[in-house]
Amino acid sequence: MTADATQRLDMPEITKLSQLLRIAIDDATWAHQSDQYVLNMDWWHRSDEFGQPCEVCLAGSVLARRSSMSSHNDVVPDQVPRFSKAMYALDCLRCGDIEDALYTLDQDMSIPAGLVSKWDVPPLSDNPSSDEFAKWRDSLLKLANHLEEHGA
């Protein structure tokens, strides 16, 4: 991986957690529909081996779609300093940990009134079926709506 491959993320400026989550949901949907990538929440961005698709998590799908990195690269958050806090925050959100996601982004730890600190997100198996993925995605979209309604 070139040193600047992940520094050129094709993303708008992120000002809200809900905005980051919506981008990641869109990119996870793209990865789920791709022949080159497969969703696996155990890996950030695991290179394809022996012709198998590259495995990506929610945050890894953003890297896969919005950077110039190859599917042949193994990547962890510390290798992507510009995006590492956002990657860790997305990892918290995929588990429904709103408070931890805010803390990871160095945002005010006081949870706005009405915003829950934990959201029920169903687990996602490796290489999920379309139905399982849709339920997971819908739960995350509801979470994004909840965040947006409360200014996060």
C-alpha cells in the first residue's frame, strides 16, 4: 500500500456521527453487492487470498470504496491516521455503542437529552444473506435517524 493511498478518501467533510454512519451504511451496501468484497465484522480490510474476495467490516467498506487502496492490502486503523478515529467510532456503532463512538471521536461525553447510549443492532454473520444484511442495515439506518434527531 502506498503511504498516501488511504489519505485520499473521497468523502465529504464529516460533522455529525449520523452523517458518518450513513456514508458507512451506503458503502457496506456497496461492498455487500460487490464480487470483490465480502462483509466480515472480524476484519477491518483483509486482503483477498487465492482469488477470494477481500473481507471488510463496516469501517473497512468505507476504505474499500472511498480510497485508492487495493483489495490486496491488509489494513488496520492505525495505518490510516486521518481516518482511524472514524474507523473506531464506526466499529462502536456497528455494535450499537453510541456513547463509546462519541468518546472515540473526542466529542462531548454528555449524551444529549433523549439520545440513548446503547442501540440494539443485530449481529451480522460473515458473508451474510441478503435478508440478514437488510435487517442489519435497517437497524443501523434507524440508529442514524435517532442520532440525527438528537443532533449527533
